[in-house]
Amino acid sequence: IKAQAQSWGDIGGALTTARGIGDTRSRDLALADIVEAQAQSGDIGGALATARRIADARSRALTLTDIARAQAQARDREAAAQTFTAALAATRGIAEADSRAWALRAIAKAQAQASDFAAALATARSIDDTGQRADAVRDIAAAQAQVGETAAALATARGIGDAFRRASALTSIAEAQTQAGDIAAALETIDTIREPGPRTVALADLARHLAATR
């Protein structure tokens, strides 16, 4: 079906084939492949319509997240926000708590990568599992640092209660500062990292950068 949709361009035939699959999981996987082909061809409307046919709530949420990511990359931020909202709505149908938390973290990370940090933080805060919530906030801090929003990234990182995850977020920020050539700021961030492992990683990254730029 994936080849039918991508290589042959026969989306209608692929959809007909997918509808004929009796096993729900297999049908959902086929529909996700079709969504990918539609999105790659620029048919976002078709991709959204196909995604809504996916029965499994987790798979539907993640597929909608992929579409929202594509919309954000195409700089259609309003449409991306609407699709992220649909993905979040789909997570409410996920019965298993761990699976729902994982999906919400994936959405928060995608929102952060789309530079919609306020929405990403709101999604992260909605995660019941403390570990997944902390991981989501760590992902957001790293994304903020990657686009140069260092002050916001540091504030986000400092709000992480788990010491190791906070240190990991600070390491990502220091690495972004290092790559941007702001060595003084990177050293200042590294000085706030208390966990030995992440601190060593950040110092090693800084040393490699300095060696490569000499």
C-alpha cells in the first residue's frame, strides 16, 4: 500500500485497499502510510481526512502530530495549531495512562520544534506522569535553546523538579550556546549543572568545539 500511494501516486486505490483490511491495527498502519504520502505530495487536506479514519486513538494522535509538524515547516502556523489541537483531542481517547503520557510528550516536543513554546508548555503541564512531564519540559528547553531563546530556555529548565532531567536540559542549553560560539555563556550554564554525568557531557562538547575551532 505504501508503494501504491508513494511510488504509483494512486492514493484512491491505496485507500480502497486499506479499507479492505480486516485487522484494525494493520489497517491503521496502512492509513498512516497513506497519510505520509499525501502530506509529502502537499495534499494536507487529504492527509487530515485520512488521519481521521485511523481507529486507534494513539496512532491517530501521532499521525495528526506529524501533519502539524509538516504544516509548521511550511510556515502555516495557524493550520499547524489547529491540527495540534486535533491531535490533543485524540489523546483523550487513549485509555492506557502511560501511552497517553507518551503521546502528549510527543505532541509537546513537536509544538516546541514548531516554536510554539506556550502551547508546548501547556501540553507538557497536562501530562499526569511526572517523569514524562519532566522529559517534555526538558525537550521544550532544548528546542528554545536551539532557536536562540536562551533566557527562556534557562527559565524552562530551572522549572524542572527532577535534578537529573534539569541537568540534562541545562546540558542541551550549554551545547546550543557552544555551537553558537557564546563560550562565556556556555561556561556560565555549565557552572550551574550539579549532576556529574551531564556536566561532563557539556564540558566534553565544549572541549571538542574549542579544539575544532583552533
